[in-house]
Amino acid sequence: MKAGIVGANGYSGVELIRLLLNHPYIELEMLVSHSTNGQKIQDIYPHLTGVLNHELEPFDANELAKRVEVVFFATPAGVSKTLLPECLDKGLLCIDLSGDFRLKTPEEYEKWYHQAPAEAARLETAVYGLAEINHKQIEGAQFIANPGCYPTASLLGLAPAVKDGAIDLSTVIIDGKSGVTGSGRKASIGNLYAEVNDSVKAYKLGAHQHTPEIEQELAAMSGEKSAITFSTHLIPMSRGLMCTIYATITKGYSEREWLDLYQSFYEKSPFVRIRPQGNWPATKEVVGSNFCDIGLSVDGRTRRLTVVSVIDNVIKGAAGQAIQNLNIIKGWDEKAGLSLTPVYP
């Protein structure tokens, strides 16, 4: 199957390149970039020297339709909502890694992303690609809205408890921490080494655009609308994302019973690993892989559940999950191209 990547010059785009080059059923045919078209990908990313010599091309839906069957959109928010419908209309399978089609309510997108939303009719056709939760809906889909990095870690950390009705949703607090690749490759004073190194910084408190996405999907799981507290922090590392999640328990499960609940829920999910009792994951233990590692603790004194969920934000939080979704759509082995051991140390 031939694939194209729109936004191939960004971090998620170049990670798609790395993973797809090792995929048994995919051939990379077309790399697209607005800002760097005409350049060779290896000139932008020298680590690809001798590996891939493709030239970056301008976006052309007709050209994509001639040469590829699937298009990944690894673009900043606000780009794919205009370009992607052209590819859909030409019968191409589309997987969007941006936030343009995740929110089903146009007004929510406008409020949180501060720009005009995609057409409502297009939003309705997008399948939310959280593979472990929406596997059935993803099978055979034509258009996937890939989840955000923070929502991926948060929702996977909460899903078993929410589906079981075992926590009070109104008490959910998510403390998120991410490496600097989460903000993309654009030049920014806030991402300079001198600004980030030796520091932990809170940002977008009460205003992060992933908040409504998490709330939307929690409501889809539970049938109950509830506001959450979601706080994000920038950590001085390149990759990795951790969400420490707190919620009040509504059922009297022991910690062992909670672990059994999580292990049973993810029994058939190859990329979710539940840690044993008293063991909590670190970001370094998933970097370079498509795994989401989850550990939990139950405090009987406060009746509080604490869940620690970690992912590689560029892989499970973006490129890897997009490929996982493609594998499900095509009926391939879900792990195709993604059987990667985390890089350690």
C-alpha cells in the first residue's frame, strides 16, 4: 500500500517516516510540505542520509490521488481542516494527527483552538482513533481523527474505571507533564534550551485545547457529562509524557481488585502494559515505543484512586497510534511496523 505524509518535515511527520519505512505492507511514495517543498528530506533531517532521498512536494490532492492510497496529515492545527476534505473526496483513506476533526462540536473547537472549525458534516464522519477503546468503529473506517497525546495517556489511564462506573467523574484531576517535542518543531522562545533546561513549567492552566477532547470522550464512555481539572507542565526532556490522574472511588475495591480490573480490561490490547502492585512507570521505560504503561495506587484513607500513565508523545501520542489505526482499518496485525522495544537507557 502506498502512503503519503502531509507535513512530513515536522516531528510527527519524520517519526511517521521512520516507522513506515519498517512497515511490512507500506511503501512511502510522497512527502508533502508547504514551508520546505523542493528540499530533500535528508537535507532537513541528516539522520535520514542514505535511508530516504525523497524530495518534499507541494500539496496537490490530484497528485496524491494518483500515487497513494492513504494520506497521513501531520500538520499543525488549522491546516488539515482545509486540505483533508479534498483527499477524502478523491476516495483516499485519511488519518489526521492534528486536532482539527477530534471535537464533534464546532463551537468547542472555536472556543479552545481560537480559530474557525471544520465543516460540521466532516466532523461527523471522522472516527476518533483511540484504538484500545474504539477498535470496532475504526475497523474499515475511511477517515480517522487521531487522538492528542495528553488525551491518549489520560483516557487509557481512566477508561477501565470509567467503564466500570467505579469513580466519581466530577472529581477527576489530571496532572500532565510532557517533553518539548509536544509543541512541534517551530521556533519558540519558550522552547529554547536556556528557557527549558533545569526547570519545570506549568502552561495553559485551565485553557489547554486537549481539555474538551478528554471531556468529550469520557462522556462517550460513561454517558455522563462532567468537567475535569487538567493541568499541563513542560519538562526538560525531548520525548515522553506522563499523566498522573486522581479520582474519588465510588466502589470499595482493594488495590489488588483494581489491578485485576485494569488487567482484564486491556487483556487484548497489545500496547497497554499494566504494572504490578507497588510498581509505577517512568517515561524512559516507553520512549521509542508504541506502549502505554499504567500503574495505579488506591488510598483507602482518602478513597482516592491514583493512576500513572506514560507514553512516548511522538509515537503512541501521534505517529505510532496513527499507524496502529491504519493496521486496524486494513485488518493487518495491529502490531505491524510497531513491534519496537523502548530505547533504554
